[in-house]
Amino acid sequence: MKKIFWIFILPLFVFNCEDIIGVEDISNKEVSILAPTEASVLTNTTVNFSWNAVEEADSYRLQIATPDFENTTAIEEDTLVTAINFTKALNSGSYQWRVRAENSNYQTPYTTQSFSITESDAVDISNEEVILLAPADNLIFLTTDTINFSWDMVLNAEEYTIQIATPDFASAIEIIENEIISTTVFSVSNLEAQDYEWRVKAQNSDYETTYTAQNFTVEE
């Protein structure tokens, strides 16, 4: 009778051992943080936490404390996620966050970083519109021309993004210009003969407008 019992129990024991052996030991690995990094000063109160994936990890334990984990006045977040990013709205202040990787049997040490949030004085310009001045829509140039672009200043904007695509942004073959500038003028020359679309948006530290776009053509 005892022999029969061991015949049944031995395969079960071997199966359980194989289950344990099949789980990768990740305890010597480290989570590499992408953002926010040590001593970051943020002006946006909606914070996107991100890190690199750890091979063989199933989930990640993320914690946020204020002002830090040694002198904690509040744990703002303690969550287990399967993604490698997490978004949290926080008030202005000093914070420390940490993340570790986990699987069913093992976990890495925490990787910890500190950051602070300072509310920005930036004015919301997202409903403003960039008025394009030149070149006029559908204007035709020669390949030898220098094309001067200009637009009206947007109040409370700090800079502008200008882009030029061919033949247009909906079916772009190439983005030939993608520049962030603080002025309201821009020039290009020696463009190839083809159709183009150009667009501009205004932005500050927290907000941006939508793009305003127009077309032009370059001929031989």
C-alpha cells in the first residue's frame, strides 16, 4: 500500500519543483527609471511615471510618498501595475517615488527618485489661433527663390513650431522642416519642384495651440 502512495505523490512533487524552477529569479536585476528622474522640477501637475521593462517580470510595484520615504507625511500611491508607465495627478510639493519589478516568486530592489512640482504661471493658449501672414495660400515659387514665412505673434506664447511637408501632412512623403523657434519668421531656399504644405503652432511651458496650415508649390 505504501508503494502505491509514493507512486502517486512523487510525480506531484516533481511537477511542483518544475513550477518553482521555471520562474526566473529577478532579485538581482534593477528597474531603470525614465521619468521623472532625480531632482526633476515639473510644472505640470499630471505626472507620467515611466521605466524600462525588466525581463521575466510580470508586474511592477509603484509607490509615491511626500516628501520622501524616510520622512513620510503621506503615501500618495501604492499600486501594482503590469504596464511600464503610470499617470498620477499631484499637487505642488516635494515627492519621492520608487518602483520594483515582481513575478510570482521574486522581486527586484526598489529604484527610488525624488522630484518636485511647481505650478506654472503659463497662460492657457490652447484656444488661440496662429494667423499665417506669408506666403499666401497656394502661392507658386521657383526653385531659385528664397521663401520667407511669417505669422502673427500669439500673446503668452514662448515659441513656435514650424513644419514643412511634401506634398502635404495628410500623405507626407517627407517632413523637410521641423523647427522650434522664438521668432515669428522663418526662411528656406533651394526647395525642389513639387507641392508643399507648411504649418505653425504656438506653445508655452504648459499649453499649445493647434496647427494652422497652408499650401504652396515650387516649380522649375
